[in-house]
Amino acid sequence: MQKIILILFLAFLIPFASFASEKTNPFGILTFLPWNEAWNNYMYKNETEIDKAVSLLKDLGVSTIRVDFSWNNIEREQGVYDFKRLDYIISVCQKNDIEVLGVIGYSPSWTGKQWNEPPPGTKPLLKFITTAVKRYPYIKYWEFWNEPDSPTYWQPQDDMKAYVSLLKAVYPAIKSANPQSAVLLGGLTRDGFYAFKSVLRLGGGDYFDIVNFHPFVDPNQPDGFHIVGGVLELFRKELQKYNLNKKIWLTEVGCPGRENTENCSWWLGPCQNEQQQAEFLKKAYACFLTQKDVDKIFWAFFQDTNNHFNSGVDSFGLIRADFSKKPAYYEYKKIIDEWKNKSTTDQSRQ
């Protein structure tokens, strides 16, 4: 049995050159550039630190970064919007030709709800969304909420009923504000296939343009990538069942990378050291970039967080908290550079 799994796994690791001819840059990364709050230990304290981060992102060569547009931070007081920090972030990204995927959520306290609960009505939310989308015509991709199938980010869990109900209102609002934009389904957890089935069963299939999935894999599980490949096939079959033709984005893929792994763990087990993180990243992209209909893959995260998660998750970054580069940064840059060189060569031959 182990031999069969190994053969399937090796077959799944199609050589890098087989996907390098794709024209659209598929490389993305999850960033926390808007973070400057007590709950995240003031991660980016000033514009100088944002500039430093964007410079490293530009050097890395990713096409797209995932950025929070937190309703509860932007509209702390009803009807009063503070976009100053995001204005600066989007401006710097635009100057550096970096696309932005804006993630819309979460409920402000004045709605009477917790941040991870849907608002009691749609009107204030849709007003916020319309304001944000019109303000940033540069942004072509919008994601509604993060991991709505997780009790951490969406309460109460109700088999996606409340989420789909809101999605049906949010989708036309985004399209009306910017008809050129694409709407992503809220990124589903690694166990999110059944939530996806519920979304389609509840009639949500016409209210997103791109499927969004977070396929975290245990680096110590030999057949982990093969299992995820099977889950992605289930997603494709479910889309076919409803005659839906949509691309898939993987907006969170990652694992820890720490210099010292003693007494360190995350939700899938023991932490990896920095070199193991780089090796895992290489395997992850070799696998996921060969998957049919997978359009973009985002590493999580760009930079280590400062005791925000209080676990190995704080060390998911490609760079450390002091902005120094880990081995995984260089590995990702190598993969992106090889893809770009191959893509350029293929286009010159046409």
C-alpha cells in the first residue's frame, strides 16, 4: 500500500518545466500590511516599514498580495471611514506593479455583533463595500470574508446559510461598483469541501467568480499533497455538477520555519526549521502549479508575526520579523525567476 501511495505521489510531482509556459504570473502571498494595532503588536508601525516590505515583495517577484480590508478597523464609527493607511499601501503597490486581492470583513462593534459574526442587516455592509471598491479601481480582485467555514472567523456556524445569503447581496454590489472586478469565494479551510458543497446547494454558485481554498498540508505526511490533489478534483467535479466553469485560487499555503523548533508546534504538529520550510515550499509549488484550473497560489505568510498566534504559526513568514530573509524567501524567488525566464523564452518562440 505504501508503495502505491509513493508512486502516486511521485507522479503528482510533475517537473517544474511542465507548468512554466503559463502566461499569467501565478505567484501570490498573504501579507498583513494594514496591521498596526495592539492585537497584532503593531506589526507595521509606519510607512517606512511598509515601504521596506513592498520593496522585498517587488524583489521576490510575486504578482499579487492578499490584503485585509477590515470593516471593523476602517469604519470604527458608523458612517466615518478611515482609508488613510490603505490609501498608502495601495499607492505603493500600484507604483510597484503589484496586484492586490482585497479581503472584505469583519463586523464593527457598533453593529452589535462580534467581529466574527455577520452583521444584522446588509445596508451598512454594502455601503462600506461600495465605498471601498469605488475608491480603489486599481483592485480587480475582492474576496468576501476569510474562512467562513471556520468557527474562528464566522459565528455561529450554520452550514454556510448566513454566508451565502450575504454573498448574494455582496456580489452584485461589488460588480456594480466595479464591473471589471472578480469576486472570490471566502477562502475555505483545508476541510472546506463540504462547506463548498453547501454553497452550491444553496444557490451560491452564481455569486462568485473564483473558488478559494486553503490546502494546508502536514509536511510530515508523505502523501499529503496527493490527498489535496484528490480534494481539488472533488471541487472540480462539484463545479461540473452545477455546470460552473471557474478557476481555483489557493490563497493560503504554508508551514512554520523557525531557527529553534524546541517546544514549537502548530495545528498540524511539530514545527519545521527554516531549511525544512524552504524544502516544503518547493514541493508545494511543484505540486499545486500542475493542478488543473488552479490559477494562483499564495504562500502564507510574507513576514513572521510577533507573538500574535502564540504558536508556530507566528513563524510562517518568508522573512523574519526584523525583515531578514529566510531560506524559503530565496527558494520562492528562485521558483518565480525560473518561471519568468521560461515564460519569456516561450513567448519569444511564438
